[in-house]
Amino acid sequence: MAFSSSVQNRGLQNRGALKGSSVLLCFSLCYIFLCLGVSGQSFACGDGGNASSFGFCDKSLGADARVADLVKRLTLQEKITFLVNSAGSVSRLGIPKYEWWSEALHAIGRVVSTEARAMYNVGLAGLTFWSPNINIFRDPRWGRGQETPGEDPLLTSKYGSGYVRGLQQTDSGDKDRLKVAACCKHYTAYDLDNWKGQERYTFNAVVTKQDLDDTFQPPFKSCVLDGNVASVMCSYNQVNGTPTCADPKLLAGVIRGEWKLNGYIVTDCDSIDVYYKNQHYTKTPEEAAAKAILAGLDLNCGSFLGKYTEGAVKGGLLKEAAIDKAISNNFGTLMRLGFFDGNPSKQPYGNLGPKDVCTAENQELARETARQGIVLLKNTAGTLPLSPTAIKSLAVIGPNGNVTKTMIGNYEGTPCKYTTPLQGLTAIVPTTFLAGCANVACGTAQVADASKLAASADATVLIVGEDQSIETESHDRTDLYLPGQQTLLVTEVAKASKGPVILVIMSGGGFDISFAKIHDKICCILWVGYPGEAGGAAIADVIFGYYNPSGRLPMTWYPQAYVDKVPMTNMNMRPDPSTGYPGRTYRFYTGDTVYAFGDGMSYSTFRHRLVRAPTQVSIPLDEDHVCRSSSCKSLDVVEERCQNLAFDIHLGVKNMGRMSGSHTVLLFSSPPSVHNAPKKHLLGFEKVFIGSQTEALVKFNVDVCKHLSVVDELGNRKVALGEHVLHVGNLKQTLSVRI
């Protein structure tokens, strides 16, 4: 994750059917700022002219009043230009063009927003960022799983709302103002790109109401309700026969109606064109435009609404008032961003500029975050960390051993600088490098040369995996094996090696690496994801013990046998014993795993002890409630019943090892077997730094209705009555939930 190089303005690039090359912001070069500067820019409601006479420029008015004043001044044709991402200019009102499309996918929110504001101030970025991606990583083959936080709804919800707050929150804490505007995408049940002829542009995700509300919707709900996100992006696919960008129940009904979105709803790029041309959902383009706006859509990434909305109005399919409503949501977001407040240099954050991009602090944050994200999966007999004094020669082998751009994944910005894995390791001990394959596809492995190198080195680090040629947007995998002859390379090098062999996997998704897990000479396995610009330094820090690893797997690693019998197109999360369908993710999957969700080792051992936790919780009911006279397995989650129904769990966590380090505490619950509930699900997580031989107290607050509830077959959230088992590691506590 390139944390200090994460802002990307995509300009007019089409992420959909007409995808082109991205426009990267080379903002590490300060001369770009100095050359472009702000002197030639024009600003809405800027100094001079007659801007001060317009109500929408009057900062003493409320945002709604300013928006209403602006909308009434526009002609129909002018209004339509504000329905597309490359929004039009209105010179008579002093409104310049605005590009809505910017990306900031892999990063730390607050740092991104600071760098984004710095770049906006000199005309190199917008204020609206279409990030984060909070789709559930449902299937390990998905090419875009690398963009997401993982397979768990709670983890993804926490990540999404936290990321949004980091991007959006101003230093003043004023909810009516935005530092930059985030966008949670892709709504909803979107997790197939191109698999065995099935494409996202025509895929109809058949999803049960239970799975929709239990798995796919929670992150988006949290983004809106907990994060107060400024935007939600609808996806390409259909859900149960209706394109998401044309579904009034999903858009106007849920996002705007139930969740009360304060902001705008945007299409994924060319989604309307896709459901007209590819899905044949409407007979005419005008009908497609009308359906989108009437469903609750406000902004079109692409040009479709710019071309066909006027025809929809003239043909009686759409009233101008519906357009007013849509652009009002768009303008409202820009008002909160200060777009209509004149020169940004005279606004909050107006002092940000080149000096605030690629700072030493931000670059160090990139390294620290990469360290925290590295997951140690195997460490036989405590082989790691290696001693930097004992290792006199290190063999570095593998197609990802000296990569740069691979480390930053997709939707990438331009890093300040790169530290490759080879560079990071060479900074500590003498190294010799051999790629062993021409690329990650590894059509032919240089087994003999690689084996010879490993046989002469004190230790060998194999760095393998994937890049964007194997897994990416528009491209899903078909198997879970290491690509090409990488497995052969790893196996033969391990067989020939003189010293310990450390396998480092760089990828977005997981693999079936059962062969390495059981291989006697492969002592250690690290999964590093796509670790960003400082990834090489972070890998070296972990291997040589300058950092104690604490990462955990955010998704299940399945054996190949799983995907051999489970098509990507099957959206069901729950197993079906009658067909042998094993279910998906750690919450429901019934089969064997290579590595499990939450797996991850440390150079220390941590011991948990229960300090305080209740054994019973009683839910108050009215005397005439039906469950007082009949046997109920669950209760509806009702707001008045749920008030004050929470308790604390106190855990003691002791570091038994010789190294200080962080430890991620995962609290799970196994609910009663009602409503086809998950086997277990995550209630909370907390990362704590604990010194050697010391203990920390970790507290979890458990809300009964929020955390101990399940979703029934009709999509209703219920509190499960009966015995819940709370567990952290091997520690278990039974909690009885009664009326």
C-alpha cells in the first residue's frame, strides 16, 4: 500500500467497457506544483466579478439554501452537464469545470486527505475520491479481492467507516464540512469480474435475502451510518434480475431512505451504458437514463446521462424536478467541500502544498504499515528471525524478488520512491539475486541456476506470487496454484538449499501452498500482500527481527479442491449438505483449509486469560409478549428493547516471549444453531503492543442486539436465544441469552 503516494486522479479514464490507461499524478516532483501552481486556476465564487451577488456564493446561508439558489439559476441543458463526472462549466455564473473522478484506494485516510488537499490547491487533484472498495472477498479467485479488507463483514465494516472518517473528517470536527469526500463501492453483491466467460457486465448475482443483509450489505450500511460517507457507488452487475444502478429499492429505498445518505450516488463507470447495451435492460437509451435517475442515481461516471437525459425529459419519461434532485445532492457535496467558497488558498487547508506531499513522516508510515500487514504463517522451530551477524550470504530468488510497481497493486499512485525486497535485504546482509523466472507467469523456471545459488548461501529467501497480469480488475483466476512453474522453482530450491528457506508470497489473494506448509526444508512462510512503496524494507525488517510480525489473514486460504467444485457464480454463503456445497468464508465453510481467517504468528507467544465476563444476559420483554408463553428461538431486534443491552469483556493478554510486539486480539462468537446462523463470527478486534513478559488488559464492549444477533431467512435481524460461546484463541466462555 503506497501510503504516501496514494492519490490518483483518473481523469477521463473509463474503468469499465472502454478502460484505458490511467493518468497518474507524479506529485513527488515539486516542479510540477511550481509550474502549474494556482495562478491560472479559476474558482467558483472567486474574487472579482459579480459572484458576490449570487446566493449560492453567500457563505452566511445554509448549504440547502445555497444549493437551491444555484439550481434555480440553471437551464435544463446546464443541469444535465452536472450529471456526469466531467462536469460542465457555466461561465455566466463563474462556475469552472470539475472532475469528480479521483482515486485513493490503498492508503491511510488522514494522510491521503492531507496530500489530496495539497494537490487540489495547485490544480492536480479533485476533492471527491471514489474509495474505499468494501466488497466482501467472497471467492479467492476474484481479481479485485486485493482492493478489499477481506471476507468478514464486521472487519470490512470497521475498515470502511474508519477509512471514510480518515478521508472526510476536518480538524474542526464539523460534520457539515468535508476535508475530501469518500465513496464506498461497489454496491452491491459485486465480486465477479471475468471468470470462464462470465463477465461483470452481464452477471446476475442471485442472492438470498438472508445473505444480502447478513454478508453483502453490512459494510455499506456501516459506511453510511457510522462513517457518514459522502457517496456510494452502484455496481455493474444485476442483483436478482435488476441492475443495481437502476434499482429504486436498493438506491432510493435503502441508501437514501433507510440509511439517510447525506451525499450523492454515483455509477460505476458506464454502468448505465452497460445495462442498456450489454444487459438489454431497456429498449432505448432515454429509458435507461430515466430509470437510473428515478431509481435515485445522482451522478454518472461516463457520458451516458449527458447524451440521453434531455431526450428522456422531452419524451415524458422524466421530469426536470428529478434532475434537480440529483444535481442538488451533487452540489450539496461540493458545498461541504468548500468548492463554492472561492480560492482554496484562503480556506482551511489552503496552506497545504508540495511540502506536505511525500514527507519523511509519510514515507515512514508507509514502511510501518507494511510491517503491520505482513503475516507470518509458518516458523519451524523459531527459525525466524534470522541473525544479521550470522548470515554472511543470502540468496534472494524469485520473480517478485526485485519488483517495484508490483508492490503497489492496482489503482495506484506514483510513489515517492521504491524499496524493493532485494534492496531491503541487501541493506542488512550481502545478497545474490536470481529471478528464476522471466515473470510471475513463470513459463520456464531456471531451476538449476537457482538451486546452485541456494546450495551455496547461508539462507535463502524465495519471493514469489502474482502481479496485475495474473489477478486484477476484469480478470479472475481459475485456480489457486502458484502461477506457472513457481511451485517447481520453490520445491527444487528448497531441496538444494544449504540453509533455512523462507518463502515470501506477494499477492492479493491466497493460494493452495499445502506443499510448502508441510515441506521440511521450507521453515518459514510470509504473506506480504502488495506491501507498497516501502515493502522491501518492511520484509527485511521482519525477516531479520527488527520488527515482530503481528498481521493476521483477512481471508481463508482454500485447497484447490474447493474451487474445483465451487463455481464463482454461486453466491450462496451457506453450505448445502444435499448438494455437497461447502459454503463460503470462515463463517460458513465446512471443508478443510490451507490457512484460516485470522491465522498469523508472532516471534512471541501470547497467553489470554479471562478477567471478567458475564455468563448470562436477560432481555426484558413485556408481560404479554408471545415469547413468554411459547418457546422462541430468537427475538426481533427492536430499538427500545435493545437500549442498555451491552456488557464488557475484560481479557488479560501476556507476552510470554523475549521480544516486545503487537498482538491482534480477535473476539469471536459461536451463536446457537438458529436461522442457519454462522458457525462463528467476529465480534471485535483490537491490536495492542505488549512488552516482553508483561501483560495488557483488553476490553471489548459487546452490544447484545448488534453483536449477538443473526439474520433470519427473510433478512430480519434477530437476537438468538440460548447458549453463545465467546472465544479468543483457545479461551472460551459460554454466555446464556435469555428472556
